[in-house]
Amino acid sequence: MALALFFPKIDPPYRQYFFEVNVEDLNTHDKHVQRYNVPYRLPEKTLDKVEFNIHKFNNRPKPKNRKRVIVISCFSEFGCETIGCMYCIPRLVKRYPGLYIIAMGWHGREYLYRHLVDEFWEVKEDYMWLRDYTRAFHHISSNLKRIEEAACHIGSVMPAESLGNYVIGNSCRTCGKFWSEWKKRYEECPACGSTVITRAVFTDLQSYKKEAIRIPKPSDKKLKWAKSILKPKTVGIFARGRKTYGRNLKPDFYVKLISLLESMGYNIIWLGEKQSTQPCPVDHVLDFSRMEESRDLENTLAIIANLSFTVQFWTASTRLAGMMGTPFLLFESPEQIYSSANRGGQEGCRLELASFGPKKLCISHFNTVCENPDGALELVEEYVEQMKNNDFSDVIGLVENKDGVKLLRDEYYDKLT
């Protein structure tokens, strides 16, 4: 089933959003990225309409009363979208039992929502370029904003950024006050002083992780299919190729990475969504990111569930391995991973919430790796050997101030425990 939302020439006079709370852009940035980055805001063409594929997951009739329908905008970055699926949307469904829930989101992501909502509206693949305008849990796209506004005809709309409020926001169960909590922990409501508070997910990671509604394992049929196309000891590589933020390593680096892993006895499969993944630079490697089967996320998850491990650099594709419990090796910046009193580290919190298997983190700055790619490959070899010996502890790789990063790491893990 297909649907098209047509945009009016002027904004509708009744922007009836589910709730709106202004939140700052909490994306942290690698301070070393700027020389390699592209402009933060890209020009955006204006669309007259956006078309969707409609996936209906049950036989419940959609209420005619729009007050009985909630439309959730899931147009966010993948790393945050998965947190929304496991923590935010389940919390919303529990809070409003009986309402008809529609999720709007990206092409190929239907599998994330089958077990959660009544319908998933999948934007057609022609519009996937809009992903370049996502920022963490929210977006800066005028077209995506108009989609959210047009959906007000159907039900009460929760904008994309509002899912992020569940992650960083506390609510007082006494007076109803809602406030953002990220760097400072509140023990009582700032409005009424009550201690009866529903905590933000980021402030209580271990407790919330126990309650996660995990993404289901792929079907036996999909797992069997994935196994049939893979060779023994296969490793998945994700090669970031995004316009937003940059941090894309050169193809030559991945040629050498493939050669290194093959010399260690591994076979390779190239993974990712084609809109944000570089093409595979080696002909004999299976480039699954360009295959039609990759448009179904269940296929990708089935492949990952059969892999030895995955490797990625400055990308949230780790969510896929983490959700399946497959080991992964990630190179990431300390400012992204380790939070402290005056630093962000939100990716570290998201990794903790979304990883249900072993993970190996190599803390390195993007700029430093670009300047010393051979040194980074030596670290890959060393850390893969450590993973084979069941050593998944964090390691500090190519950074300028190792002692400073060690302090951040120790402070972060002290807070987790």
C-alpha cells in the first residue's frame, strides 16, 4: 500500500504536535574533524509531496477520531533511531495504552517497528537524501518538518526531536514538570521539589537497559539464507560515506584494511546503506550495500548474526552488531564516548544501551588516524588478536593526550557502575 503526503503552500494554522520541548542540539563533535568536514548545513530543495510505502502489522482498524491516533516521526540518525525503538517508543506505548500508533521513518527500516506499532510509513527510496539533514534525534530539514505538520491531519504528531526528550529529559510525577537532564543530575523536581521523578534514560543506563525491548532476531529462513551466501570466518566492514559531519576515511585505507583482514584468514563482506556507505573499492569482495536485498534490514541483521565480527570507524553502524550480540571493533573519538561533568559523550551512552554482546573500542581522533593510517591498521591487527583471545577492554589508540583520555575513561566507567 502506498500513500503520498501533499504539502500546502502555506503552513497549516493548527500545528497540533503531541508535545513540544525545545532541546539544544546535543551532538558532540570531534574537534579534530573541521579540516576534513563539509559545511554543517546543506542546501535543501523544496518538495511538493513525499510518498510512502505503508506497512500495516495487525488487523486493528485505524480510528476515525484523530485524537485516538499518535503519529511518531522517526526521521533521525540511525544510531538514535535504534535507541528510540528499544526505549522511547515502548515507553510511549505503555504510557498511552490503546491508542493507534503510526511510525513514520526511513526506507528499509520496517523491521525495526513490526513488533512495536500498528503501522509503519516507509518513505520511498527516492527521498532518502533527506537523511543528510538529520542530527542525532532530530533534523534540520524543512521538508521533514512539513511531513510532520501534514501528518497532523491524521493524528497527534510526536516530532522526531521529542523522542530524544525521553532519553535526556526527566518528568515530575507530582506536578508534571518536564526538563532536560544531560550534564547535571537532579535529585528533585526544580519546580516543586518532589522526589517522585521519572528519570531520563541517559541518567540511569543500567536500569533502563534491563527493560529494553530488543529488536527481534531474524527469522530462521533469513538466517539460513544469510549463512548460504557467507564464507567461513567472514567479517563485516562498514565504510562511512556521509555528507553530514564528514569523518570519511579514504578508499585506499579500506583496500589496505581488507588486505590485512584477509591475511589474517578472514573473508570480507561490505555492509551498509548505499546512501551513507562508500562503494567497496575491492572487486572480489561482496558489496552487499549495493544489492537489492540490503533494502530489507532483516536481511542485513541476518548476515550480521552469522559474522565473526564487524569493523567500523566513526559510525553508528555498530548498533546492528550490538543488537544481534555480534562482536564489533569500533574506532571512535573520546569526546563522543566518554561523558563527564562538562563533556558530552552521548555516543558512549547510546553504545551502552544498544550493545548486547562483546565490543572493542579503540579511542582515536579522526585527524590523527588520517595522518597515520598505517598506524591505525597496525592497531586493527593488534586488537583483532585481542578479540580472538576474548579481550574486549577499551584501548586508547591514536590520540594527542593519552593521560587526559584515561581520566575521562575512568570517570565514565565509575559513573556507569
